[in-house]
Amino acid sequence: MTMLVYTDGACVGNPGPGGWAYVLPVGDTGDGTPVEASGGESRTTNNQMELTAAIRGLAATPAGTAVELATDSQYVVKGMTEWLPGWLRNGWRNSKKEPVANQDLWRELVAVASARAVTWRWVKGHAAEDAGGDAWNHRCDELASARAIEATAAAIAHGERVTAACIAVVSNGRMCRRPASLLDRARGGLVCAGHAPVVGAVAVAAAPEPREDAYHRHA
């Protein structure tokens, strides 16, 4: 039987505080109960959180298992299905002969994936189900975003400077991904167009995945 794993990462500011999450929709106990896990980092990037989520999600499955990993990160999917052979041939250097970024995480992901029969599947992120979105991807996004928000709050509480392109909080705790042009400062707090202002909390949109022609500048 193939186990299904959904993973996602989020980051505030990119780089900045971030979160990762995975969901096993039918769990690993055979009773159909989903298994979820998530965590946060005080200083990271969106790609690092995507890789961490994939590592943690695969590690939650038994070695030797057939696994289908679903992620909205083309960075992860393309890395494992297209770029990896070239990296290995070139001694972990990309097509520009530069060291592969996030190499420690890539090596860890390769190791955990090698102990399983993994199929990599890209899913459309942050989209309604009738527009090609996926409910389990949405759940992963919620978990990763919540951890990123918590990491941001902790950073602020410790007096760390948090910069961001889009600052807002929505009432349900999910990070706002609206364009910065839709944001206006409101008296007593920050407001995102279409949402009520919330005082004393900050969340920031995760940066979009890099364009395909820019991947190797990040990979």
C-alpha cells in the first residue's frame, strides 16, 4: 500500500521566521485517523521550510514503504526529480558550477527518500478546491503558517527586527497572501483589505516560489 504524505513550508519575510508541516491523511496506525505535525524556526527561508517539511514527512513513514509525497513546492519536486542527477554528477554543484544552496537539507532529504520508494507530486497551492486546490494542502498550509506566525511573535517578543513585504493578520490565524498594495495601516493595528485589524500580532505572506528560470540561482 502506498502512503500519502502532504507537506508545506511557510516563511515570514523570506528570510525570517518560518514554519513547516506535514499531514498523513490516513495516518500510520491503520485506523484512518490523520497524523499531523508541524514546527517553526526563528531564522530560515521558504525553501528551507519546504525541504524540512518533506524530510519530516517522509521520516514519519516506515523505511521501505511506498510513499507519495504531495507538495506545492516546485523547488522540492524539481530538485528531486530533475536536478538531483546533475548535482550528484557535478559534486553538489548546480548548472552554473556554484555550490547547491541548502545542500545540508537536500542531502538529508535524499537520504530519507532513498530508504523509501517515493513518488513526488506537485499540487496547486493556495487555491480553492474547485480551482484545482487540495484540502490536505490547505491543512498543511494552515499548520505551517501558524508555526511561522508563532515564530514571528516570539521574535518580536525578544526584540528582534522582523522585515516583510506584506504585514497583516487575519482573524482565523492564517498568513495574509494579498499584495502589499492592498494593505493600509490602521489606527491601533494593521489591516489587510477585506479583514478586520488585529492589534499586537504580525503575520507576513510567504514569498512566492522563484520562477523556473531563477531556480538555479537559488538551488
